[in-house]
Amino acid sequence: MDKVSPGPWNVCVLLRTGKHGAVEFITTAEDALAKLHDNWPRPERAYRRAVASCQDVVRGWAPTYVARIAFEEAVKEAGLHLHL
């Protein structure tokens, strides 16, 4: 079985973070994984699912959209502003 390419997402995820509400563009599972590991405000259920999904994509075990959807749910769970 061939590995799935962990290329960029077909839809960028925009979120507001930080004290001044800076907008961040998350475009890959690698970007999302780095953001999730960088002082994520609410590491709860959707967070854990997003980390696992991003890791699966990076390993080539899942298509990229799986990580994007899981990351969007983690953003919502954390109460960050999600812009699509």
C-alpha cells in the first residue's frame, strides 16, 4: 500500500490567537501539530483527536482532510475564533 502524501490542505484554517488576536494560517497537518503542541489552551477530547489525526497524516496513514477536520474541532473546543 502506498503512503498518502501529507501535502497542504485544500482549505486553509484561520484562527485568532494571542493577546492581540493575531491571525494564523494553518495549511498543513505539520503546522496544525506544531500549533497543538504550543501551549494549546484546552487540551481536551477534540485536542487529543486532532493530535492523533495530524500524526496519522504526517505518517502517511490518512488523507490530509482528516487532520483538517479534527483540527477545526479542536479550535472550536478551545474557544478560539475559527474562520473558514
